[in-house]
Amino acid sequence: MTQVQLTCGAERKTLDFDAKAQSWRRQNGEFLVGYNTGLPPPFARVFIKRLEAKPTGHDFLVASTGRNMPGLPCFYGYAADGAHHYYVSECLPPSFTLLEDLLYSRGPRAPSEVMTESFIAAAVDQTAATFEALLKQQVVYTDFSAKNMLVDEDGLVRFIDVDSVWPLAKLQSSRYPSGTEFDVKLWALWNLEIASASSGGEARAPLTLMLSFAAIWLRALALKQSGDANAALALLKDPGAAEQTPLWNALAGADRQAFAYYFRLAQADTAYDQWKQAFTALQNNAAVSFGDIRAATATLSAAIRTGASKAAAPARLQPKTAPATAGASLSQIDYRSRLLPTALAEAVVIGLMALIVVFLGAVVEGVPAFIFGLLPTPDGVNREFGLFSILLLPVFVVMLLAAGLISAIIGIGVFFFGVAALLALGLAALAVFFNFFNQPADYFDPIAYTRRRLQQSVDRHIIPYYRRGVAFVSSWIK
């Protein structure tokens, strides 16, 4: 039996349950939804998550046990049995539905019934309250997507998968969150504009996520207000970086007209000034608060709800030829402009793979020939030294065996290195290939993408091993 001490405010209870007898559901760990504990409320039905290792948010969850935080289910308790870690939290009532299910018409209501103008504005404000509370605990919510947001019939929003939060210290060391760990679509502003601007400003990350979320949802509001409900729904389903880039470019370039067009406004002077101020402060690691972002969001939301229309795009954003882009959205036009550099990036990856294959083939073939070519043969010695070759034969045999062994070791090592390199490049090429079509959040500029990934690999792998090597050599010398 596994025993967990549960806490909610002043309430205290002990939960005993047989973990082996449960039918655990699997998805990024194992979990039980609505487990009946037999205990009185609020512990009657709980959500239990079982993991094999402590998550990044373990310390935060333990520290917040029994406390109610804005927008989050209450965390009740933690226990471990040696092989597993168990996290017990509030099980939200059936009135809550995954936002992802609602957006894809898998929920009890149609998306049009959920994505109302009032809900979009309220969701942004609720998210700001949640992120502000998390920042006070020195953590940032990472897996920010529709699959981790629950919505009830009254428009309340709750965030789940809280165990994946990152301490700000982890963000300081990693800098660029990886798409293999969680959804990075709303990390575009941080990854592309903020993270490299200056160091030591990890507390800005929740603010950048909030601004990205507000930008996407308010653009969806603008699209809906201007009569394009399908485009608004598609944006909320997939808020990729390609959809956000025009806004960040407009703010970085002080382009009021492009900013207004992004939100379908004839003009947005006050809203632009507030968004520009927040954007610049984040870039420069200057003073900015959730209050500033909430104020900017409220101003823009009010402007959109009263003034959104099918405004014409600025001349520089309009397609050059009508036939080639007739009916195309701004994101489609932007994507077409990226086809050539992306194709070139593909060609570079394939070319590098071919060069490495040729190089490895030459090394595997050339190393043995090089080593044996440097050693004289017994026949050559016989011609020069006559009968002395008989006496020297064992020496040459040992030398040849040693050369053969060295050659074999080098050849096998190069072979396995080559296989590993080819596998790594093959996986990278596949990733680039799929990114080419799927347009994830951090892949719309091939050059910036490649440079950022190389820097990330150096920071995470090469530099740590270099430091370990230096430390080992230093300790050995001492």
C-alpha cells in the first residue's frame, strides 16, 4: 500500500491506496483521473500522477501543498515508494473540458459557443493572474498549450500538468526550451527576441509568455470580430511563430501601421504605445510588470472589440502579384517567402551528410594503408640485410601485429563514430524535413534556427564536458 498525507487549507487526511491494483492511464507518465478515495470532501475524488523520476516542478509542488493558487488545481500531497513518485492533486469537476477538445469539436460544445469575445478577453486576464502568482514562486509554466488548459461552462480557465514547471534557475542554464520536452509554440517571443538580448533576466520569461498568449488570443479576437471565425479558430489551434512574427517585427521596427493591421484596426496609437513599451522593456531587461502587460492587453482588447474590421494591409505587406497570392493569408504569403532559404538549408544538411560519408570512407580505407605503408616488409629487409631478416622476423611480426591492432582499433572507432554521426545527421535531416512542412514555433528562419540549435548544443553538451575534462586533468595533476 502507498500512503500519502493530504492537505488542503486546514484539512488533513491520509490516503492509503494499492498502486499495483490500479488501471493507470499513460500519457507523459501514468495517472488516475477521479480516483475515489473514500475520504470526505475535498479529498473524495482526486487526480494522481505517477512518475519514475522527480519532475522539474517537484520542489514547487511540495512547497505549494494545500495552498490555492490562481488558475491551478490545488496540490494535495506527495509520496514515493522507491520505484515511483506519486503526486496527488484536486480533480476538477466534469464541467471542465480540455480546451484542445473544444477547439477540435471533441467536447460537449461547438468551438463557436466557447470562443466568444468575452471568453477570449477573460482568458487572457486569468492567465496573467496565474503567471504572476507562479513568478512569485520563482517558476515559469512551460507546457503552455490547449492540451493543458481546462475550461468550464462559466469561462474559468485552469492549467494542468503543473509538474512540468521550470525553476527560473533551470531556464537560466538552458536558455532555449526544447520542443522535445513540451510545446514551444508560445515561447516564440522568448526564443527569438528576448533570450539572447541580455542574460540574467529569466524573470522576464513568464511575462514574454503572457505577451505571446495575449497577442495570439487578441489576434484571434480581431479575426473573429472582422468576420473570419475559421481563421481565428485555426490560430488558436496552432499559434506557431510564423503567426507571431509580423507582430514582433512591427514592434521591433516601430511600425504602427503593421501593428494596427495585425489586429485589424484602422489605428491603434494608445495600444501600440503600451505594447511597444512592454516589448522594449522585455528586450532591454528593464522594469516591466504583469500590471503593465494587463493594462496593454485591456487597452488593445477594448480597441479590437469596438474597432476591428477588414482593414487593408499596408502596401509592403500586400502580395506583389494578385494571381500568385489571391486569397492567401498573411501567414501564407510569409511562408512562401521562406521556401527558398528553407530549401537551401535542406541542401546544406544533405551536402554535409554526403561529405562526411566520403570522408569516413576515405579514413577507413586510408588508415590501414598508411600504417602498413610506413613499415618495411621482411622481403625489403632481406634484400638489404640478408640473413639478418631471419633474426628480425619476430620483431617485424610483432610490429605488424601491433600496426594491425592499431589500425583495427582506429578503423572500428571511426566506423562507429561514422555510424553515430550519420544517425545524428539523419535524425537532424528528418527533423528539418518535417519542420519544413509543419512550421513549428521555433523554425521559420533556417539560419537563425541552425545558429540557435548549434549554440544550444554547445552550451548543453560540449562546454559541460570540456569543463569536466579540465577539472579531471587538474585534479589528476594535483
